[in-house]
Amino acid sequence: MPATIRDVARASGVHISTVSRTFSAPHLVNPETRVRVLACAEELGYRPNRAARALITGRTHNIGLIIADIANPFFPPLIKAAEGQARHRDYHVFVADTNEDPAAEEELVHALAKQVDGVLLCSPRMSNALIEQVSREVPVVVINRQVTGLPCVMMDVGQGARAAIEHLLGLGHRQLALLGGPRGSWTNQQMRRAAGAAARSGGAELTVLGPNPPTETGGSALATQVRDSGVTAVLAYNDLMAIGLIEGLDHLGIRVPQDVSVVGVDDIALSRLTRPKLTTVATPTAAAGRTAVDMLLQHDSELRPRGGGRAAAVGDRRTTAQVMLQTELVIRDSTGPLPGRSRPGSVPDGPGPHRLADPGSPTVTTGGVVAS
């Protein structure tokens, strides 16, 4: 028969309420008593009833994590990091996939609102107005998108796009293409703005192809357009599209990087396994997952009234911190000099980024470039 709270109280010589506080509000229990209660609970194999604890404290100790596409390898490192950080804080994570559907996204927030203490929205496809609306129902932290007035964890893809374009300019390319991602994507907007500005600054022409599905198939389908556009270098919305494009170009007899240079974004594991190995912008997805969990729990704590009870989420969102995590250009084998031009040395002959800290540092400064 499983041990009960009464068994723990009897074994540790304290009242049942003290055992309850040890698990629900440990800061209110004398440290020596808390250690004794936890030791007895461990010895007896006692596990507190989370549902009963939720009725007392108003906390479910559950977090919802809603992501755009679980099949995209960009997301698993973020999910794993968020779950690890939550477990460290005695929270569980419920993961839900929207398949890039904003209507499904909204439905999931409403469905989870009463079952979790807060929701992490990762790469959401809902409008800012709708995100603002659902945040009044449950505390929300937005990942990989900026929403004014809400806590957000962003990856500086704009800086990454600039670094990628400057790298291509340094290799002599002046006819460039940007393969856009899904319509309404915040990342897509940031990349387009930054890549366009960097290309203009370097005297280059940037052709934008998109919007497109952010998949390998989406990239492969653009191979003919890339060939017909006459560009010599391409920045793709993500690594999946870049890998698909390389495959599509290969079917057309176009070599990478000898004929066309290709850069991706995300630095997924596949980017190091393709041939050629993919030059890419590394995004700190694991750091984003950990940071978002910490931000959400801080947010929930500030919203919760003194003495416990359900969080007063409506109209009271005091935590509006917005963190920008640094990205980093990782140079591999899919980029090379303009056809007919010899490969430059380690220092590019055009504008280029500088080496800075590792990706994932919370900063708003420009990022770095490494070789891998």
C-alpha cells in the first residue's frame, strides 16, 4: 500500500500540515524540519498528490508548450531544454503541435488554460492582437517572436541574416536570393529586413522568393526559380529549406558551392551531415527554452496574489521583459567564392562580421562568425 501523508507525519514527528507545507511552500518550514520530512518521505516512497496540492496552492505545476511543427528539427532541442529546466523547478511540460495553423494554436491555448500555470508560445502564427487576447486568460511567454507588452525570448535572426549576407558579399557575390518562410512569420520579417539592408549596403541585389513552407520540400521546389533568377548565392529561411534547395539544384546539375552558394539558419544536426556541410546561422534554441521557462515562472509568481490562489492573469501583466539571444554564423562547405573568382583567405575582402561570444548569450549586440 502506498505511503500516505499521515505516514510521513508520524515518521517525522510533525503535524500533517507541516508535511503539506514542506512540499507546497518549503520556504515556510524550518530547514531542519524540512530535511527530516523529506528524508522520511524518501524512505517511505511517499509522493505528494499533485492534484490535491493544486487545490490548496492554486498551482498545477504544469506548463504548456505550444510549437508550430513538431516534425521540424529546430524544435526538439528547445523542447528538451524547456522540459529539463521545468523538471528542475518541479514542473511538468505538456507539449502540443499546431501544424503551423493559427486557429489550432488559439484552440490549444484555451484548452490548456485551466490545466497549466502558464503557456510558452513558440514561433506562434497567431496575430499579435490574438496573442495579447489569450494572454489575458493565462500567463504567456512568447518564444521566437516579439509582441509588445508581453514577455518574449527572441533569437537575433536579423543579426544572423546580416552576418550571412556580409559573408556572401565578402566572397564576391552580388546577385543574391532570400528564400522566405511562412507568411506572417516574425522570423521571416526580421530576416527580410536585415538581409535587404545588408545587401543594399554592399551594393548587391537581393531577390526575395516567397513566402514558402519551411520544409525540405519547400526548398527543393524553388531550385528552378533559383536557377532562372541568375543568382549566385542564396540565404534560406531555415536549414531544412537550404538542404532541400541543395538537393533540387543537384538534380538540375547545379553544383554547391561551385555554381551557387547556400546558407541556412538554425544549425540543426542535419546541417553537419549533408554534403556539402551547410554554412548556417546557429540559433540558441536550447538557451531559449530554458530562459522561457524561467521567465514564465517568474511571470506567474508576480501575477499570483499573496496567500496562494489562481493567478490573476487578466489585465495584470507586470513582467514584460524581452530577452534577445545572440546568433552566430557557422561557416562550412556550402559557400564559396563567386564563380571565376579564387577563394579569399581567412579575412574576407568585403564587409564581414566579427567573432564574438558563443550563441545564446542574452545580448542585443551584433554576433560572430566561426568556422566548423
